[in-house]
Amino acid sequence: MDLNPTSDIFAGTPGAIAPADGNYAPNGAKDVSPAVFSDRRDVNEENSLGADSSFVGAQHAVPVLGTVADLGPNNERLEDVKPELVNALRELVRQYRQEGIVARRNEIRRIRQARLFWQGLQYAWWNPNDMNWHLPYENRSSNDRELEEMPRYQFVTNFYQGFGLSFIAVLSQDVPSVRFYPQSAQSLEDIGAARAASDVADLIERNNEVENLLSTIGYFLWTDGKLGAYVRYVADGQRFGFHEEQLLAALEIPLGEDKYVCPKCAKETPISKLGNRNSSMVGNSESGDEFRVSDFGAHQVETSGPAECPDCGADLTEKHLRKAERVTVPRVIGTRRVPNGQEVISIAGGLELNTPVWANEMHEYPYLQWQAEVHRAKLKAAYPHAASKIESAPSQGPDDVYARVSRLSVEQGLPSIHPGDALMNLITFYRTWLRPWAFYSIEDEAVRNELLLMFPDGCYAAFAGDAYCESRNESMDDHWRVLHALPGDGQNRPSVGDSLVQVQERYNVLSNMQAETYEYGIPPIYADPQVLDFDALANQTAEPAAHFPARARPGQPLAAGFFQPAPAQVPPDMIRHQQDLIGPVAQFLTGLFPAIFGGNMEDVKTASGYALARDQAMGRLGLVWRRTKQFYADVLLLAVDCFRKNRPEDAEIPLLGPDGVLDVRMIRAADLKGNICVHPEADETFPRLKSQQRAVLQQLFSLNDPLIQEALAEPANIGYIKNVLGLSELVVPGEDSRNKQLREIQQLLASTPIVISMHPSGLAHAGSASADENSSSQVARGNRPGEGHAAGIPLVLPSLPVDQLLDDHAVEFEECKRWANSEAGQAAKMTNPAGFANVRAHTEAHLRAMSLAAGAATVTSAAEAAPKAKEK
């Protein structure tokens, strides 16, 4: 809810500026422009979730440089107010890009070739004159001689893509396990934040379709070798829908009635009791909203003339009127349609992500730039203040055009690598993040200091071509993480599939040579002109069983007049070489051995041998997997930080509960204020295949160890075992009762137990456990209800009673015990003692039901045994 609906910068209201992707202001930013700064920082945001604190600007007093009315929520009007600052930013970005332009060209060339190979366009040749890749037959030439010199065949057996798909499948088959830890094990706030972060991470993984996200990461690791993850909060009604939000206005109401105080007798007379007044109407609030008498129970009357004191008759004027005290209350004046938002993770490849080629680690980057082609209409809608500048399609430098053409050519997927003029409506959108120390490349000290004051944490600046769109104070470390496939120097490192490019080219050449050999190697037939009449043959139509004139030489058979040489054959060693290229050579270079993708191995005949080979192959891929795990954990930490900074209120999230049923759970913003850190699971050295997990389970089932059998029979493991075995429809005895009890525990935690106190008079008094100190101390001591009841100890009953007839008391009792001793139960005992006491009372109710059932069974068996004893 917003008490000031006119100050909203959200999209969805008529005439409001459509926010660009990821530009929703965080909590508290609606009233403060990015151009208004203070030296205050939230302690809860200065932990491992955030970026490292920047040393630049930390020691400066930060003055107020503008307001929302001056520059806009994201400094949209900065160029109009201070054009020298925008020109400095534009020049600084260009200067940093020019530093490594040669290496950047080589990086674009390498990545572009790899992506073309993935699409099957593997016959491109590099022209150093125009610094571009060209495909055969892309420009038809009138010179037949040039066409004759081109290869006759362009067959592609795309095992570059095949190996890449195997790599992506292995990398994305299992989501990395990420665990959040409190920075201080002694801080309840940190412990609560770590626990809530796990729920937030589950939500973010579901919203971002983590399996597809991992597939995209695997693709860029195979082709580009470098990728970046951009995390931000996006409010977009077209993608995530809308919701209605109430609009509130401040309204003043009186506490009681206005009264006249007589100047003579000092009698107080409410104006509603005066006779000569107009009692039909009401007062007005400062906001102009009228209210009725019945709305608030107060009588507000306007007099139509002078009044008299009912006791002494003295005249009462306006100066004798004493108004009642008034209070300001919020009032709903309407609703508005607000777009929903969520945390979004975008993956950018090497063609789109421009980083300094000389840096080895991300903390060394002075800048990071994300380049993408966006339609002109979308940019004009997002930045209406710069629409006229975007419309003019600002010119770009040759290197920018080269990078743009490279991105568009691979995105089209056409057998031509020139985008042409059909895509002229796509504008290159540059989003650049600068560190504070990067401003020291600016020679003008006054401009540099002003930028340092405006952007103490770093600068985000967006340009559509050369047109300025927006900027704000933002650190790249709060939104970006960069991953390289392999260790190496600098940023232009090889990808996983780079070593396969030349192998693929050699295989294509040999394949074409085979095809040419088969076609051109068909031998001609030589005939003796005295045996075959060529003139008659030329005038005869070739038909089945046709007759051709021929005469054998005297004394020789007809076949002696014909000769056909042996056909050309491919050398056997060339075929073996091809097989080596697509087999052992490619497998060794990529680490994708046949055991990974289920291929045949001639030297392995047993299942254990295949398992050993698979483990060895997965160990080779573990080099990439370990880097990917840490990268994924860091990205999730950024996403959790983004969640707690941008969610304005508690989120009600459907999450999969431990019972396998979707439960509505609440993620509270107050639970995310602690300091947390994240680590990937250390025991995951490589992705775990479902077949591997299934094989381990089968081995455990075959063991006779009582401890292992007890662990397999543990109710908490039943769901996992069914999932691994692929038997989701298997019915396990007692599983429904356990799931039912888990749902009941969630209901019990949300309420308090019922306390029944017995008074000496014999009357019972019911209350809640939180209102009865004796019952709370009893629960804390662990006393059973009913013990010492005669001494006045109250009886504690659960808010959710048990069903004596239909509940499986033994199973549900054991599930309650397991939950109480689990991490979730112990946390609830500390943070929600009333709810834990409610669960404990419910557990004891199951125990009493079991005792009653056991007693009834004993009585029944005794009754059945009595007649038999008499007969004997």
C-alpha cells in the first residue's frame, strides 16, 4: 500500500514512465532519487550478500545534488541538467572498450566461428580484408571459373554439436546443491536468515526454470568459454501478470464533538445541542474528502448563525468554539493495477558480454558491459524522454558494427552471415557498469569528483547506440557473476569445445574427399570403334532390353573390344584416420568418453568396467562442474539478496513441502535481515546421474546391515527413494498418515494450544497457553498434561484434536517425534515456543490414544480369556 499514490514510479499507471528491465527501485527508493545521496548504509546489506565496500567516495561528505523532480528516479534527465557528466560517462565507456579492442576482435572471431559450427555452418572462411567470416556460395559470382574452384561437396557430420549436447546433458541433469550458512552460529538472526534463504532459493529456481538455465550455461561453456549471470528484480505485467493495490489517502477525523464554552458561566455545550443550527452536514478533511456522521460516530455540525448559551443566554461566537482533537487516519480512495515482479537471472555469452581482456578476476574489472540488440520501439517505450534521440539511430564505430553483425548473424541461423538492412530497427543497447576507481581515468578533476559523489558504489549507465537513457548508483558485484569454462590467463580463454573445431574441419575435408572419390572414381568404359558402331549408337534411344549394333573382331569375343579400368578406392588408412578423429581423439580432447553418452567400448565387457570408465570420465568433467557449482552458488546468493532488497512485503509462496504436497508458506522479510554466506555441497565432485543413484540404492538394499536397513526404512527417506527408483505411484504403508501429520504440524505451528485450568470450585477455565504462565512453564519442563492435576497444574490440549477412530496414532506419533528432533523442529522450539507447545500437546494426544487403545485391547483379551478358563 502507498500513502502517496502520486509519487509512484512503478509502471502500470497512465502516463507513468515504463521502467527499463531491472530498474525497479528497492525499498525506500520511491521517495529518494539515485541523485540524492546520504552516508547511511544498512548494516544488514553490508554482509557477504553484498559487494565489497568501495573505498572510493567512502571518506567524502556526500551533498545533495538533486531531487526526483530534477533528474528523475534513474537520472533520466541528467543529460539535460549536467551534459558534461553524461559526455564524460560516454567517453569513459568508449575509452575502456578501446583498450583491448584487438583482443576483443579475436575473441568475437573465435566465438562466432564456434556458434556457426554449432548451427552446422562449418565451411566459413576468414577474410582478413573485411575482418569477417564468409560462406561459400553466399555471393553468386558470374565467373564460372570461381565456382569450379569451390568444393563440390559441403557435407557436415556435426559431431561438434553431438559432443556438445552430451556435455550440456551431463552438466544440466542435476541441479547443484547449495547450502546457506549463518555467518555467526550464535546469532538467531543469522540462523533465521539462512533458513529463510533456502526457501527463497527454491522459489527463485522455480521462477527461473533452473533446468533451462543450466542448459544455457552449458551451451555457452561449450561454445564461448565465458558467460555472465545478471541478477535483478523485474516488474513486468506482460510477463508476470498484474495485481490490484489499494490507494490510501490521509484523512483527519475529530475525536468527539466541537463545543462552545460560555464566557460567562463557563458551561460547555456541544454544538449538536444548540437549537439554531444546520445539522445536516459535516466537516471537510484537509484532503477534501467528506465524511458522514455515521462513519466515525462523531457529530460535526456547521452553525448557520450566532448561538446562545442554554443556561445564561450569553451570545456564543466562533471565538468561543473549542474544536475537538483530530487524528489523521488512512482511508482507501481507490485501487490501481500494479505489475507483478520477481527476481530474474539472465545468462549472457561471450559475444554479448564485454569485459577487460587483461583482467584475471572479476574484482579487477574497471568496467563490465552487456551488449544486446533491442527493437527500437521497446527502447522508446522504456525511455520516452530519449525517444527522439533513439529514433535518429545514432551512428556507431566500426568495432561496434563488427560486434553487432557477429551477434545478429548467429542469431538469425541463416546460411548467410550478413544481417543486411532488414534488421535496421534493432538498436544496440549498451548497459555498462563502472567501478568507482574507474573514474580516475577522467582528467577533469571537477567532473571526476562530481561523478564520485553521484556514484559512490559504482555507476550503471545505459546507452541506446549513442543516446543516453539512464544511470544510477549501482555496484556490478551486486548484480553480476562471471564464469570461465577452463582455467587460464585473461578473459579470452578457450571454451570446452574449442579443441574440437579443427578436428571437425579435418573430418569434413576427409568426408568430402570420400564423396568425391566415389563420384569421380567411377571408371569410364573404353570401346573399340570397329566393334561398336558409335554413329548408330548416337541415334538410338536408350531403353530396357534395347539392341545395339556391335561386331566382334574375327577370332575374338565381343568382350575383347571393351575395357574398363578398376574404380578408385579410398585408402584404408584414411578411413581409420576418420574413425580416430571422431573417436579417441575427440573423446580425449573433450573428456566426453563413450561411458558418458552410453557408447560402446570394445575393450570393456562388464558392467563394473563401464561403471569405472564412467566415473573416470565424470572425474574429467568435474573440473568444469566444480567451477559451475561455485558460480551457481554465488548467483543464488545474489538472487536472495535481490529478493530481500526489492520485495516490499512478506511473500506468500507455494513451496513443495516435505510431505510432497504444495503448501502455502510465508517468506517473511524480517527473517532475511541476518548475515549469511553460501557454499556448494563439497561431496558433489561431478554431476550425479539418476542411474548412479539407483545403483547405489540397489546395493544398499542388498546389504544385511541393520543400520542401513533402518535408514532405508526411515519415513523421511521414502520420498527420495521413490523418486530415484522412478516409482512415484508406489504406495508405502503409513506414508499417507505421515504426510497428513506433516500438514497438521504446519497448522499447529500457526496457533497456540488450549489450556484448561481447574479451579477449587470444580469449574474448568479454558485459555491459550501464551496467556497462562503456569502452563508455559509446565511445557518448558516437559511435564505431561494431567500429571499433578489435583495440585492445580492445568491441562494442555492441542488446537487441532486427534481422531480417536481414524488416525494411525503410532505412525503419526513417530512422525511428530522425528519432526521435533529435526532441525526444523528445534528451530521452531526457539523461535515459536507456543507453536512448538501446540505440536507437543498434539503428540501427547496421540500417545494417550495409543494408551487407551492398548488398555482396551488388554480388557478385550482378558474378557475373551475368562470363558475359556471357566470351561477348563
